[in-house]
Amino acid sequence: MSFTTLNFLFFFAIVFWGYYLIPKRWQWIWLLVASFVFYAFSAWWALFYLAGTIALTYGGARWIDALEGKRKEAIKNCPKEEKSAVKKKFERKKRGVLAGVLVLLVGLLAFVKYTNFFLDIGFKLMGGEGESPALSLLVPIGLSFYLFQNIGYLIDVYRGQYEAEKNPFRFALAISYFPHLLQGPLDDYKAVSTALYASREFDDSLAVSGAKRAAWGFFKKLVIANQAASICNPIISAGGGYDGLSVITCMVLYAIELYADFSGYMDIAIGCSRMLGVPIAENFRSPYFSGSIAEFWRRWHITLGTWFKNYLFYPILRSKWCSSIRKGLKKHKYIANTLPNVIALCIVWVLIGLWHGANISYVLYGIYHGGFIVLETVFAPLYDKFHKKFPKVQKNVFFRMFRVVRTFALVTVGYYLFAPAAISLTKSLILSTFEWEWSEFVSFGYYNFRELLVVLFSTAVLVFVDAYGCREDRLPLSAWVAKQKAPVRYLLYIALIFSILLLMVYGGEAMFAYFKF
């Protein structure tokens, strides 16, 4: 069920009023039922994936918890000289359970998303011609997002960060909670579960604040993203056949579209959840105002980056073979510290690229961004020396603007790989970029004039809001609006609602971009 449909609005209205009208002890059960109903609207068979992975993770976590309890009991009742052996014995068992469940969870994701990808590679390596063999696999929406939630929870229980949840239905709610189910954010289990199980009284300030946040998300998606998509999609899907200026305009618009689409979804999710009194994590922090690629990824899909850092990057850095590299090169301190980081970054970014989809274009997209971050890591000492020698340069507004424009340009170039998701189309788009025909560009502008005007105006509003939010010394924009006099305040609200209702008719309905991941 997409957030931008009437079905969702009716669904959420029922959930919202029911949540506050039923007895408080049943509120979390109401949310659990609502979440499964919400997911069933995507496809009834997808419930088997969701319920199966939840049951598997719940059982694995309880098993690990039980082994930890037995370990503590065994240590109490054994001689001091045997304690080390007992600890190792139970640690091996816990690691075995963790590995077994992770293999099943990751194996499921790999099978449904990447089987045809590897079949295609194998077919071509063996000299096959024509279409490669492919399996008809059912891939449910949001699979990777809720599998990552399961994996993070399981690893945290193994690490002893918290005890496993004893109530399977409470655990099911934390994983399946509908605002974050399909596209994230990847919430911290402890934080979101505590909020979900609490009893809630209706809070009009939260309801109003959440509704405003959701409305802003609808504006981003329906007015900006859908309008931009109506311009971009024909060019991206065709690959060639357009002049270079049209292609460049298309790629800039695609950068705007993707951000408005994904952050718009997050605004709706956060807003709806806030109306229910449940805080969920922020996932964007004005990413296109970043001064480097590394900073961009700290601001874009923040919770996914945190997930990869906690459950992949750091474990690789702490692995025995990275430790052996550091020991072997301890005489060369810079290399000993940098090389393991570079290795871990390379692995992580290849996997981030592959996570986006079973396509070589996505892998190259991950390598493209990872390459810049590796370069920043390698040359970090030189950057530090430069900024120490010229401290005023970093604070210079023009230098900051240069870095922001440069980063946005690099990110946009990366979308040549990401947007078409096919190497052949990427090649065509790149070649078309250097074939400038002013008359064709004028025609492109003429036929898309209304959409371009809408996107230009609405993007200016978006840029203002994001730029305003970058200043930590200012009130949040929502708080600033709330302080204005009633005529100004309601004029802004009416303008927002009117633009959504009027312009979404022309933008058309489009699926959220990250549903396919």
C-alpha cells in the first residue's frame, strides 16, 4: 500500500482513531494487526516472508539468550581453572546459532534478489547466446529493509546489548511497524520497541506536528518527485536520442526527484508515526549541502549507513586478518592504520552497490562512491595539514559553496549509473551528453515547460527549507512557522495543501523509488 493513495489515507484514519479510542493495554496489538494488514495490501503472499523471517529471528535470539543463561549458571558451578573452557564452549554454540540464522536470512535475500543475476553471469561466462535462463521469483516489497532490522537485532542480542524479547508478538510489532516497514528507517530495536509498547494518550501538539511533517512529505513526492519523473523517465528509459543539454538537465532533475521521493517517504512515515506518539529515526539531513562524498553519505539514508558501519564495517576492521595486517605493518604506522580501513571500505561499498539491485550498474555505482571515500581516507593527513596551515580557507563561504557544488556534481554524475540500471543505457546517456543541439534543447524546454516551471519553483522552496535547516543556531522551520501570526501561518498551510491537490493531478502516480530495493 503506497502512502500516496486514498487507500492509505482511509487506512491511516482508521488506525489513528482506533489507536486512541481502544483501551491502552491493546494499543500495541492494534498497531501489530494494522501493520500486517498494511503489508498484506502489497501482496498477501508477502506475509509469509515477513512472518517467517520474524519467527526465525525470534527463535534464534531466544536460543542465544538461553545459551547465555546456561553459560552464567555453568560458570557459577565450575572450578576457577575450568571457567575459560566453559566460556569458550558456550561462545562457540552461540556463534553457531548466530551463523546459522544469519545464513538463512541472508540466503533468503540472496536467493530471491540475486539468483537470476548470477545465472546471467554464469550463462555469459560459458559463452551462452541470447537470453539467459531465469527463474520466476516472488520478491516482496521492503524485504531487504525488514531483513536488515532482523539481522541487526539478532547481532545485538548476540553481543549482549540487550536481552531477547520474550513475547513473539511484541517482537513482531517492532519489526513490522508499518511506517518503517517498506523503506526504513532502520530503527534501533531497543528505542523503537520501548516507544511502541508504551501506552499513549492523545496529544494534539504531536498530532498537528505529525500532520504538518506528513504534508511536507506529500508535497515532496507528489509535487516535486512525480513532476520531475514525468520529465526524466522518458529520457532515462530511452538512453539515447536526446541532445546533451537535455540529458544534463534530466540528470540534475533526477537528483532532485530521487531526494524528494525518498525523503518525502520518510517525512510521511515520521509524520504518521509522530501522530501515533511513536518517534522513529531521521534519515536525511540536507544531503545536497554536503562538502564531500563522505559527508553526503553521512547525511543521506543515515540509518542504512549506520547499519553497514555497525554490522559490517567495524566487524571487518576488528577481524583477525585486519588485525594481522596492522601487526605486520606496525613499523609503518600510516599504512597499518589506513590499509585495513581501505579494505573494509571496498568490501562495504561493493555490497552497498549490490544491495541496491542485482545489476552490474549498481555494483559500479557502489564502487564509484566508495572510490571517492577511499581517496578521502588515504589523503586525510594531507587534508588535515592543509586546513591547519590555512584555517581560514575552510570557513570561507565561497570555498564552502565550491565544495557543495562539486559534491552535488559528483553525486549527479553517479546517477548515470544508478538511474538507468543498465550499462547499455548508461553508455548511451554518457555519449548523448556530449552531443549538444540547441534547437533540440529549446524543443525539450517547450514541451516540458509547465513541468519544468513547477519543479523549478517547488525545488526553490525545498532548497530554502533545507538551507534553513542547516543552521543549528536557528529554530526548526516548523517552529518558526508556528510563531507567525495566524494569517501568515494559515496562508502557508493553504498554499502547501493547494499545491499538493492541484499539481499532483498532473504529476501522475508513481511508485516510491526505493520500493524496488
